[in-house]
Amino acid sequence: MVFYIILGVLEDTGYLPRVVVLLDRATHRFGMHGNAFIPMVVGLGCNVPAIMATRSLLSKRERVIVCTLIAMAIPCSAQMAIIMGVTGVFAGAVYAFMILGVLFLLALLIAALLNKLLPHEPSNLSMELPEMTPPNLQNVLRKAWSRIKDFFVIAVPLLLIGSIIMEALLAYNLLDPIVEPFSFVTVTMLGLPAVTVIAFFVGVLRKEMAYGMLLILAAGMPITEFMTPSQFVVFGLVMAIYLPCVATMAAMWREIGWKETLAVSAASVALAVAVGTLFNMLL
């Protein structure tokens, strides 16, 4: 809520539109206009309202690019706290910042690749700059609520239903059979304990829940004995990149279509495994 109030203040004062214009030339190199910056900033709070905010962009092509970046390379506030908290504590702050740096580089690479792959016709951004004025509290709160309500409308029902299903699966150990089939990926490629695939599965509901799941999977063992610092780094990278949460996927489905959503989801899994495997070999 605080994040969106601050964002609303910047927008209401007229500062944010000026940032959009200043960034337009840089974002043009990646096939986007400067106003694509706003959904990406919103995504640092929650990916769901960020995806919904892409409807203000000029073309579906641009919406696909921005939605892909939000889903694969822009961590929400909860994810950011986990990266800095969990990875920072158990692997070190340097590695936590390294994960954020990797995500930034991936965002640039993904945007450049999609700009090449998706055909488009050049167009210019036309925006009237408002005068710089003191923020109006009513406007700021209205804008903050308009972004937050998307989370309650889309995410909360899915989270409630998903949580009930997940609790049932965990209570009856119905997730245990997926451990062995995925062990080649989790153990051989990523260098993680085989049971972490359950945490990845739970993370589809909410990314931060996957880290809590690690404590359950450790079965009373100290978490530092269950996983090494390098494994925390690999786990953090994979969690940050692979499959957006179910609420984000639902929002993407509404905004860019089911084919594009499935394509982004599949690509995120492939990229997450590739990056995780690379860092497993390097660390």
C-alpha cells in the first residue's frame, strides 16, 4: 500500500510523466515507449496490477513484451523481501544483490530478443506533460486503490482456492510422487535436494510460499544443513524466473491472451532451468 501511495504522489505531482518522456528514447531501443516504464515499476509492488496496467500501452506487441518482463524478470515486493532476506541471510548480501543484477540483465536481454522477434511499425509517443503541482491526497489514494483492487479481485479468490487445494495435497502427501520424475532436473541439473521440486510446485500459488515450504521439507533439520549457500542462490534464481504465480498468469490471460500466456510460462520454465544450471556449475 505504501509503495502505491508513493507512486501515486509521483504521478499526481507530474513528476512521473516527465520520467516517462525522458526514458522514451532508451525504451524505444527495446521496442517499447516510455510509458511502459510505469507497469514495470508497479510490478515491484505486485505483478497483478502491473499486468493490468499494461492495457494503457499502445499495442498488443508492447503489452506482450512488458508482460513477459514483469513475469520473468521483475520481482514483486514479497519476492524482493525473500531474495534479500532468505538469500541474503543464508548465502550473503552479495549473492542477494547478484540475483537482482542477473534479473536486470535478463530483462534487457529478453526485451532485446522480443523486439527482434515480434514485427512492428515504428511509432512515436505523444504525451501532454501536466504542470508540476502539489499532490492531491484524494487523487493519490484513488490511484493507489485502483491498483490494489486488482489484487483483491483477481488474486485473492485464486489464492483462497489454491491454498485449499494445496493444503489437501500436502496433508495427504499427494505431492510426493512428483519428486522422483523431476529428480534429474532438481538434482542433476540444478544441484538441489530432490524434494525441492515440491517447493517449486507450491511456489506457483505464491512465490514466497516456496521458501516457507523449504522449512517443512527440511523435516526438523537446520535449514543451513538442508541446503548450502550456493544452493540457496540457485533456488532463489530459479524461483525468481520460473512460472509467474497463478494470479499473475490469470491477469496475463485476460490482457494478452491464453496462447501468449502459455508461451511466456513455458519460456520462463526453460530459462529458469537454464540459468539455474549455469549457476550450479559456476558456484
